[in-house]
Amino acid sequence: MGILQWFDTSEMDEFGRSIASELTKRVPPSSLDSGKKKTVGQLKSSHHAIFTRAEHFAHSHRLNFYKRARMGNSFRWALRDAGYPPDLVEAWTYELVTMITLESKAGRKKDR
């Protein structure tokens, strides 16, 4: 991997924004205030779909710590801009970065 590829994060930025956009379409921030059971179910299923997609992405890409951080930041800022509560944004971002870190390291061990 060349040094320029190591710093190329355009794909990570796009992926972070795309999963945030998917979340926004599935569960708009305005629906969180309703307190309905349906919203909880939508959040659960959306969480599963988005994190499964991120898991597959992490398995199929070599993600160094800089790329993982950029993906997390793209995701975080897209959710903040959409209007999600700060606590939810931070929790989901932390979970995303943790998961892709563990998955990308597991994928590297399998490649050896």
C-alpha cells in the first residue's frame, strides 16, 4: 500500500455519509420525539441493517486507523447535521468505529 493510498479517505467519507443518510431515511430525527413503539422497532432494525452493511465494508476493505477515524467523523457529522440528539450520535459513532476496528483486524488475521 503506497503512502498516498494510506491517506486516501474519499471512499471512507462517502461510506460514512451514506450510512448516515440511510439511517435518516429509515428513522428521521423528528420521529424520535414521538416515543412510539414503532420508532423503537425502526431504530432496532435500522441499527442492524446499517451495522451489518458496515461490517461487510470493513471485511472487504483495508482500513487503517486514519481511515476508520475519517469514516467515524463523516458518520458523526452527517448525523449531527441531520438533527439527531448528541448522545445518540456519540453512542452510534463510538459503536461504529469500534465495530469496524474489530472487523477489519479480524479480516487481516484471516488474510495471513
